[in-house]
Amino acid sequence: MSGRLNGKKALVTGGAQGLGAAIAARLAAEGALVLITDINEAGAAAVAAEICARGTKSAWSLRHDVTREDDWKRAVAAADTLMGGLSVLVNNAGVATLATVEELSLERWHRDMAINTDMRQSQPGSIVNIASISSLIASHNFASYNASKAAVWMLTKSVALHCARQGWDIRCNSVHPAFVRTPLLDDIIGDRNEAAVLAKLAKQVPLGRLGEPSDVAHAVVYLASDESRFMTGSELKLDGGVSAM
């Protein structure tokens, strides 16, 4: 089915690579106009150019530091100028720091919490927050990532209830992937053998494989579309069965 997002105007943060790039491409393929933002300006521009090369002008890019309020104001203004408004917001920008609570510096803690939770909200029809299965299942050496993604999970519910109480037609849901092969895993791999690390991660998943960016992108399409009009304050787990164990 195509055209599920015709008329939708989406802003995707952290869209220069990985999940963000896949989500932006899938939204555009389903008919949405997409503004791709990232602190990596060149990467975001390349993703937008690739999308536009497939058809009409349906994607734009903007440098955007999600920890800065003035950058959020600029991004929302750009969405209005370029697309005529904003109806879908995908909060995808995030980082992962591999460290225990003892090893983690205060600076890195604040950096992770700022990028993953201090995001200004506007009023689109659907807010989709990319969280993680780490929001729900803790690890001894993922202290700030567990905490920041759990905050995203709870913030999602709070925003959803606030919007409902205000009588706004704005839904807010979160997506919780397990291991997905994106550049975000590079810090986990480090200088170890990549194939061995990925195989070890896959063994922790009941389905026996890592997730693909497209798995997450298809889920975001559903949440961005009018098909999910009765879904808000919910978490969509894409973990290959990890949380079922």
C-alpha cells in the first residue's frame, strides 16, 4: 500500500544516518513531505538529496542541534516555510554511551540526557519518540542510556496525556527497538571483531537476528499515519522477543 502519508508534513531529527535516514526515506516513500535535521549538516543534506532523486522535491535538510532551544525554533520555522506546517514529529536523535554509573563522567551524563530527553515539542498530529528496549530492560554498563531512554518512555506518556487533556488532536507514542545494525552500535563494537560482536548480540534475540532500520521505519509509518488515530501514550516494542523472556 502506498500513499499512506499523503498530505503529512514530517520533521525527523537525527536523520543523517541509521534509523533517522531510513525513517525519513520511508515517510517520503509513503507520500509525506520530510524535513531532515541533524547536527551533521552534510549527512542530512545527502539523505534529502537521495530522496529527492527518486522523484519530486519532497525532502529538505537543516543543521539542528536538538539540545538548543533556538535550533528547535529555527527547525519549526523551516518546516512552516518549506512544507507549510508540521503534522508529524519523529524524535530520533540520540546517543549511546557504554559505561557503568561509576565510569560515566558527569559531562557525558548531561550530554546523553540533553540529546535524548530535552526536546522541544510543537503541535503536530503525531509525535513519535524513538526510545529503546533499554528503556524497559536495564544493563549494568549502559547507565546513562538506560536512564535517558527510560525518560523518553515516560515523557512520551506524559505528553500524550497532556495533549489529550487539552483536547488537542495530537498523539504521542514511543518505539522501542532492540539491537539494530546502525552506526549507533559502533561504540559497542569498539576495536573488537565486528562480526563476532554482532553474532553475540544476535544470540541474545529470540528471533536470532539483529533488527534492520526498515523494521523501525515501517513502524514509524504506522504511528505517523491516521491508521493509529486511537493509539497514544503507548510503546511499540520491536525487540525480536527480548522482552518476552
